[in-house]
Amino acid sequence: MKQFSFRLSHFFLFLSLLWSLPSVGQTRAFDSRVQSLLVTLTGTEQLRLYPYYHINSGEGLRISFDLMGDESMTLGYRLQHCGHDWQASPVSPAEAVSGFLENEFDPPAVSRATLVNYVHYELSLPNANCTPKLSGNYLMTVFDVYDPDETLLTIAFRVVAPLASLKGSQTSVTYEDIHGRHQQVNVEVDLKGLRILSPSEELTLVVGQNGRESEMRSLSGGPSSIAGNTIVYDQHAGALFPATNVYRKAEMLSDSYNGMGVYRSYSRNGHYVMELYPDKNRAGLPYQFEQNNFGRRIIRTTDGANSATEGDYYEVIFSFESEKLPGPVLLSGEAFDFLPMSERELFYDASEQMYTRTLMMKQGYFNYLYILQTEDDNLLTQTALTEGNHYETENRYTVFLYAKTPADIYESLIAVLEVK
């Protein structure tokens, strides 16, 4: 990996970032050429739907994505430490990160033997030139080194320094309903002797569902009970989630046969088209259990040895049979959530009573849901009119515990729990 000099102009750019970061941390592409973004774990076999690793543990992250086309760009990145709400921390990048403040991605690799050309980028964290020193939230900004003011994408991740422990449970017996449309996560914190004088002011619990940053609950208002080092968040409104439904799934491994969920395939304009079976609106339908991967995506192909550079792109056609709904309908899942809303939104055909969308997608397996974007961003409404909400749905929840005492200038991430 190659580092490049940190210019004075970039220092002022860092200062401006302290005030311009979004209030919600998002892994998001700002350039339509960015495709197939994945942030995976290294050094552990544990399934984690949110990207995080434990500091000084041998764990880390592997970031990969493609830039569509033939142009190979030199890409750089910088990190900003953030609080639990993704507001920039008052610590400087030099205090939060060991190494250079700006670095370059590893040299990219061009696609091989594919109908659609792209350039593949990968990066491991921590690395010799960039190692987060503090626990907490981090937002990575990726840019062209020759045009550093233009952001290509941002990547949100977390670093954990375990000082406390968590226990948790998922239940369909909630304060809103019993075995209805919701699920609830109850949490017990063991401080292990950590000195916390006012838990409601110094601790923040954040709970997320299925790896989606848009589905996070901050437990505000304080715990239900405190007994010594044990703090309980039980039947707390902040841990209430729409139960959603089982993710839909599809798989496209080769252009020589139709994969799972593919109705038909054919060649058009120099590349392959994969037309998925039309999906029915599941709102109001009874729940049907089906194994799923909690929204994940896996890049793979049977047409080559290296899926990263030999996996081809297909023109994938989605069809969602439904009456017109009161708001935009979007595709959701790891394969889609980083895309701009304009690229995830389906178009409605009134004559067919159907929403459709065509996207270029890399070979592999992916989960997805259809969600409704509402003006008030009500998470219950997002799936209520497209997929339904069923208490039986198997969801994965992740609990993050942050601490900030009066003596601290930033929030530490001191415990994480996976709840299934």
C-alpha cells in the first residue's frame, strides 16, 4: 500500500468534515460507477451483519468494490471518528488514527474474461499505514486522489474495546402488542466494575436489526432498573422493531443456466439479462417460514476461479406485483442499501399494476425486500404495505454499548452483543 503526502488544504478539509458529516452514519455510494460494495470480517468466523471488530484482537475488516468501466483510478481514503449518532467527535484524526491521515487503496485489478468491464478495489483495516487507535464509530471517506474534494463513497464501521458485557433476548411479547407485528430486544449490562455514576447520562445503548443502519434504536430515557454493576433495559420503547418478513432471495452463478429465482435469461446489447420471477405483495398474506441470510449478499461465480475479478455483471429485472402504494418503493438488502435512493427505487406501471426496476448486478447470491419510503420514515410502515410484519420472522439484532463520562471528550464503544 502506498501513502501520499498530507497537504495543508486537506487539513482544512478535515476541519470542514467535523461540521458537515451526516447525522446518520451511512455506507453510501455517491458515484453510480461504484458497485458491489462489501465490508467483510477477517480474523473471525462469527456472523456479524454490522461491520465491527475488536481492537488489538487480530480481527479486522476487508473492504471491496468495483468501479464500472475501463478507467483505473488511484483512490484515497481518510477516517473520521464519530459518536454513536455519527456526529463527528471532537478528537482530531491524528488522535484517533495511528499512521497517515490520508492513504491510498491497494492497486486495483481489472476484470478478466467478462462481458462487462470493471476495475476491482480492495483494502484491509487495520493496516501498516492506518490503524484506528480509539474505540467507537468511524466513517471512511473514499475519493480520487487527484480530486480529493469529490467523495466517491462513505463506509461506516465500528471498533470495540470490550470493558463491559451484555446479555440480551428477543421477544414478541412487547408493550405495543403480543405476538403481533413487533419484536423487542431486552438488554442486561454488566459493568464489570467500570465506574459509571449516572447510567442514563453516561451510557447509550444502540440496537440494530439485520445490519441496516437505517434500522437502529437508541435506548434513550435511562434503564429500567439498576442493581450494583447490573443495569437492565427491559420492555423499553427504544428496543421495539417492526417484525418484518423473511427476506426474498435469488442467485445467479452462471450465464449457462438459470439460477434460483431466475425466470429466464438471454443476451442483449453485449451482456446477459436475468429476469427474476415476479414477486407478489406479501402484505396481508400469512407468514411462511423460509431459510434466509438476513439480507446478506455473497459474490460468487461458477464461470471462473476468482469471483472478485472474473464475476460478470448481469442486467437484472425485478418485478413487484402490487397496487400503487403511497410513496416510493425501494429495494433493500446488503446489495442495495449503499446505493443512492434513485438507483434503488422501482417504477410503477399502472397498466400492469406492477413495480419494476432493472439494475446491473454482479454474479452471486443476494437477499432483498421491497420497502416503502414514507415521509415520516416510519420503520413499521416501510414493510407493512409491501412485505407485512410477522412476529415469527427470524431476525438478527446487534446491541452496541457506548460510554462517555464527564471526564471523556469522546464516546467509547465498550461492548457488543449479537442477539438471534
